[in-house]
Amino acid sequence: MKEIFLLKEGEIALKGLNKRNFEEAFIKNLRHRLKPLGKFEYTRAQSTVYVVPEEDVDVDEAFSRCCKVFGAAAVCRAVVCEKSMESIAETAVEYLGDELSCKKTFKVEAKRSDKHFPLKSPEICAELGGILLEKFTNLSVDVKNPEITVTVEIRDTNAYVHAVRVSGAGGIPVGTSGKAMLLLSGGIDSPVAAYMMAKRGICVEAIHFAAPPYTSERARLKVERLCEKLTPYCGDIKFFCVPFTKIQEALRDNCPEELFTIIMRRLMMEIAQRVAAKEDCMALITGESVGQVASQTLGAMVCTDAACRIPVFRPVIGMDKTEIIEISRKIDTFETSIEPYEDCCTVFTPKHPKTRPILEEVVKAQESFDFEPLIAEAVENTELKVIKL
Amino acid sequence: MAVYLDNAATTKPCEAAVEAVINNITLDYGNPSSLHKLGLKAEEVIRESRKAVAAALVCEPDCVYFTSGATESNNTALFGIAANYGKRRKKLVISAVEHSSVAAPAKHLEEMGYEVVRIYPNSSGEISADEFIAAVDENTFMVSCMLVNNETGAIHPVKRIFSAVKRSFPECVTHCDAVQGFMKIPFKAADLCADLITVSGHKIHAVKGAGALFVKKGTRVAPLIYGGGQEKGFRPGTESVPLIAAFGAAVNSMRPGIKTAYSNAEELNGYLRKNLEKLPFVTINSRAENNSPYILNFSAEGVRSETMLHYLESNEIYVSSGSACSKGAKSPVIAAMKLKDSLADSALRASFSRMTTYGDIDMLVKYLQSGYESLAKVKR
């Protein structure tokens, strides 16, 4: 039996004249994710993308990859068969037999886009339903609330019998909304933020601040692993690692302790913006959530945002930690995030950070030292690594 | 060249051990259970290693059982004794500073309904023998106390504790985790009054993956796993002959020099202490007496352990952070010593081996000084 995948477009289907662009981006992303697994053929029709494996490939892996590509509302596996009722019935029994024999109620749905097929849709349903009822004595028909729905599709060249459909990743294809730079610390929140923005079609690049010897090689490798975990959703990620030690030491030596974190955040934003500008990223992304820690109070965010010339997106801003954790488990970044290495944010944490910093004070404290040469140096020495799927 | 001062974590395999592994995986690769001569050769390799370890412990070879390492030996000791001796008596007494491979099984036994009494050390890391002995009663099926603490190097009065326990409660099984003492502190199995003794290969220049448990004759230890009856059914599964061969080879090559190495370690330790005392920011946490000369724990107050560790590492000096981690996850050993936070957060451990030199120590002191100057948060 030759299996194919049907990816039902979600929001893309609602697009107007530029729908084509979204569909093309969607297929491009699918191609990129599936390429390592073998050859596939991609066609689209009626808001559905058909992915047909052309040779022997790991179908389960390919399917699970398809489920993680943004743009599909639902993903189905289906089997191709000849356009005759005998063949369709045979295929349904063979393909869905195990499933059908352990369910109580079912219904048949048919879609006939090839109007030359002799039976009309309701007739196909009746015919196939009858055959299945005979074959599986455990089944009875329930059209309102069936345990399993058998879907048959008659198209120009072939007929398809669908298996159970699962939810797709939703969203719109990555790359259709421009690029943004994610500040990635290594905690639980920032990977979730990346996932959420990628879902809205943003191509995510990541920037990480490393402060050896205060932070270890392991901490940086952990962040790279987090990027790897995000690639099934985001595609390849450009990972920038900024040498931050000198700046942190200058901060420690020249600024009041209770403002360490806030000024550090401003400096990070500054560097991130400069790297973002080089990369044509139009916005920054952070994993901040209001009130979670001292640097994430409203007052602190006002102070950090004052250092920003481009929008800062904080997709988890209104979420509780438990909600964020739930997503991080879903996208499988949680276990990596909780590995216990020092990150740049926990070095020199003040004992009593200001939770209500005043912008003028912060700016004044920051201006008391000329960070500019250090910032320029850090940007200059930033290392790039492309994290591939 | 790299300065390796993390020998309590693991040691560099010695030449004899490396050679033994290579010989075994290229020439004598048979399965000791096989009846042909390749199998016999492998069996002989194991027998030789068993003899070597037994000679080091000064016991019969029959009392030595090979395991995958100290964690397995300790787990087997606790669970294996609980299974056979803990049916009626339900109390286990251990020190509060045991390695996690004793502490975690004890905690698990506690969850299974056993009573676990933990004896805490005083602020200098000393375990009181009297307090330990007083905690043991007729309901106690087992006591376990490590010989040398892995973080501070404190030598515990195991012999005093175990002999007193045995005098009053001969039925109570005594277990000693001697990983940091084996081949370092001269001792004999019989002297410790221990029914079970855990030792490990990779702490004495053998290879990771082989350890042993000394079991005094007559002590009934239930196995953790079941299978083909290897190690008299005590530890089934095809023996890791190459690693066991390396264990035996390392023991044989180290054994003649234990006493000389000990006094060398004492001198190195004294030298490091003397030099550290010249650094005003350093506090030595290991005590001066009754401490293994192979381990020195100290704090460079003002620089977090992990930061200093990475600084030293960037200069190819390898030590261990005395306290496990940041974010409040303090090592139970350091916590039990009730050091003030700034000391606990900055604790480091230097541990020596026979390969350590005075030059290594000079490098450590030099870079501690420069590290402190560039990293300390509060400058004095």
C-alpha cells in the first residue's frame, strides 16, 4: 500500500491574492524538512497539500515531521487506490481493518472532485458503509458522533482512503512574516517564545550571551541543543554567540549593584539590535513574562524598552510558568532547559535588585561608563553558527 | 601541560592498566564462561585481578566480587543486605555525608518503610564515633560509614565505630565505602571490622567501569540482578574482562608504593596549605588532622566555585567545585559542615594522585591569585 500525506491548510486557505506566496513558503518548508528522508513529490489543490513519497522512505518519521511544520491545520495519512468501488472497499478494509475492528461506531464520508465517477458522494458512503458493516459485525453507524470516520476521496487520477487525521502545527509558514532575533538564555521561556513567534511565520534567529569563565562551555552547548530542538518547528536557526564577559565585568566595576540586571538587559538589547540590523531582523523576541523576576516587572521593561529602537515581542508575557512549561514539554525543550548551568543572567545577580527602576537613574548609571567600545568589540567578535535540522 | 587536580573524581589510567585493556580486547577476548582455552585465558585474567585486589585489601580472593563500579557496589550492599537482614530489623544508620551512591539507596529504603538514621558531622566535618554508636540498637540491621569523605577528605573513625557496633550487636552488618581510601590510606579489610567494603578502579589509575565489593565470608548479600550465575551468582552478566584486567593491573603496579605515595601526598598537601595560607582570600575547609592528604577543600571567598573552576580550566588547571552547584543546590557535605554561605558558594576541591607534582601546585596557586584578582566581585 502506498501511503501519502494530506496537509490541510489552516489560515493559509483564508488568504486572498497572496495565498500563493504562503502556499509556496509552506511547500518550501516541507521540502526542507523532508529532504533528508528521501524524495517526495508535492502538489496542491483545493487548500490541501499532497505529499507523495517517491521511493522507500521512513513514512512515520516523515509524517511526524509534517506535523511540526507550521501552516497545516490538520494532517492525514491516506492510501492511494484505483478509482473503483471494489478497490476502495478492499483498501479500506486492509488499511483501516485493525482500527475498525476495535471500534463500535463509524461513519463514511466521501468527497468526489472527479465528477465523472459513476457514484455520487452519498452513494459512495452508502455503498462503502454497507460493505464495512457486513465485514465488521462490531460496528454500527453513527453519523453524528462516530468513534471513527472513514474518509474516501475521489480525485482526477486516483482515489484515496484516509486514516485518522491529527492536528497540524497550525500557524502560518515560517518565513512569510520576516525575520526576528531571539534573545536565548537557556531557560524555559525563551525557546517557547521562539516557537510561538515561528508559528506566526517569523523566521527566528537566536542570540546568546556567553560570559566565560562565569558561564561554562556546557551552558553554551546547552543553548545550541535548545536551538536544535527548535529546528523541526523553526527550520535552520542562525545562532549568534556574543562574548559578554568584558561587559559584565565593566558593569560590575562601574554601576550600582541594584541596577546590574537592568543595565545588563539594556546592553544585551543594544547588542542584539546591532546584530539584528546586520541580519535584516525587524524585531527582537524575548521570553519575558510580567512579574516573573525582578527584570521582568513593568517598570524594568520600560527601562529595557527605552534602549530599543525596534519592536520587542514577548509572546509569553501573559502566561504563567506552568503554561509556559506545558508548551516547552510539548516542543520537547523542557528537559534541556532545566539542565543546571550558570547562564549570563545569573552571574552577578544583585542581592536586592530594583523592581521599580526609574529610567533617568538607569540611564545616568549606564552613562557613567563608556560601554560603547566594549559593545562594538562584542558585536565584532560575535560568532555565528547555523544550527541545522 | 595540563594540571590535573581532580583525582578524587577520576584518575588518568596508568600504563599497566592501558596495556591490560589493549591486550585483553585484542588477544584474550574470550568469554570467561566459555569452555575452550580462550575462555580459560579470560577466566585466568579475572582470577589474577581478584588476587590483586584481595592482596590490596589483605583478604581472601574469594571475598572479592567485581561490579561495574562503586555505585553498583554500594547499591548491592544496601539493598542486598536489607533483603536478607532487614526483614525483622528495620533500622539503618549511616553518616549524613555519604556519597550519593549510598545516600540515595538509603533514601529509597526509607521510602520502602525502613528507618534511616543519619549522623551529622560537626563544623570541621568530624563524625563523632560515640554519637554513631549510640544510634545503633538491637533493631539496626546495618550501619554504613565512608572511610574518606570525597569532598573534604575527612577520615572517619570507621574502625572505632564498627568494632563497637560489632561488640554490642554482632548481628548488625557493617559496610564501608572506601573508594577514596583504597590504595591511598593504608588499611586492611579486617582492621576496619567491616563486613562489606566498596572500592573502585578508576580512582586508582584503572579504567572506569570496574569496581569491587569485599564481602566477608558468611555475610549473605542478595544480588541486584539475576542471570547466568557469574561472580557466584552475586553479580551475573558476562564480566567486563578488559576493565577488570585493568583494575588488577593498576592495583599491582600501585601497591608497592602506597606508603611512599602517602607521605608524598602529605608533603604536597602541606605545600599547598602553606601556599594557600599566604592568600588572604582563601579559607581552608579540610581539617588539618585526620584528613586524607589526597584531598584539600578550600574556599576562595568572593568568587563562585563554578566561575573560578572555569577560570582555572581556561588555564588548563582542572579542579572540582567543592560545592555541587549554584542556585541553592549546595552539596549536603558542605551544608552539613554549616559553613557560612560565602564560603560554601566558593568551595573548591583539589585532589592529588601519584602523578601530581610541586609544579602543579605552584600553577594552581598562581592562577588562584590571578583569578581572584580578575573575578572577585567585591575587591578588597
